Amino acid sequence: MKKRILVLVGAMLIGTGALTLVSCGGGEEHHEEGAHEHVMYQCPMKCEGDKTYDKAGSCPVCGMDLKEVD
Ligand SMILES: [Zn+2]
């Protein structure tokens, strides 16, 4: 039983590592049309005024999570 858990944890770690690699190194994202039309992200503190980003993430100025705007 313990072995099984170890295998599971190992698989999870490998999966997480792969995901991290993909999200960090990828850069190329294919947006499917229709699902999220024209979704923009903006810093809730408006550090950069009305500047919007086309990807979710964190504000480069204050580090807060960007908020979805439309
Ligand atoms: Zn900010």
C-alpha cells in the first residue's frame, strides 16, 4: 500500500514539474475562439492606469493578481 502512495506522489511531482515547464517556457498559446471573447485583465490598483493585459497573472508593479475586466 505504501508503495502505491509513493508512486502516486511521484507521478504528481512529475506532473507538476511538467506543467510548470509548459507554463513558463511555452509562450505560445492558442486561444480558442468563442470561449472567452475579448477578456482583458487589469490591476485592481490600476498601477498603470487603464492598461490592460490579455493574460491572467499578476501586476508587474504591485504584484497583485490581475482582475478580469470587459
Ligand atoms: Zn498593480
